[in-house]
Amino acid sequence: MTFDVEKYKTFYECDEHWELKKTFMESNIHNFPEDEVVCLAQVFTNIELLGCQYPPETMRLVAELSKNIASKYRDTRTGKLKRTFVTASDAAASRYVQKK
């Protein structure tokens, strides 16, 4: 049975994000069952694009599986605008301080 990566592209993914996820899946399909690779690819893109955090073991596994992929992607992002995420409590505290 062949692995049809394209069936996992969602309509809301931009091409750049899809290529990142697709590359991860294609690089790791021979190491894990299909459903696990799809899940790990989503975890990878959540970490890389959204700054999500997972349990340490998961973070280590995804870092190892994506080492070359992530570094190439980060190189393309050098000098570009980056999103910064803050917790709601930090944002509220910052707003409180600014009003004083």
C-alpha cells in the first residue's frame, strides 16, 4: 500500500505550511505507521509555526525527526517578521502596568 501524502492537505493550509508538513511526512513515512507520521507531522508544524509545547519526550522525538527540515525552514525565515505568543496572564499583566 502506498502513502498518499496529498490527501492530508487541508483547505486552510497555505502552500508554505503544507510543504513543511509534507516534507516531514515524506521524510519519516518509512519509520512509523502512516497514522503516526500524520500525527507527528501535525505536532511538528504546531511546534514550528505556532510555538506549541508538548511533553519533553515528544519534543525530543519531533526535534530529532525534523532536524534537517526545521533548520532549512528556519533559514528561509531569517530576517522575516516573526510571531510572538504570550500567555493571557502575561498580556493582562502588561496591560495593567501600561495603564498605571
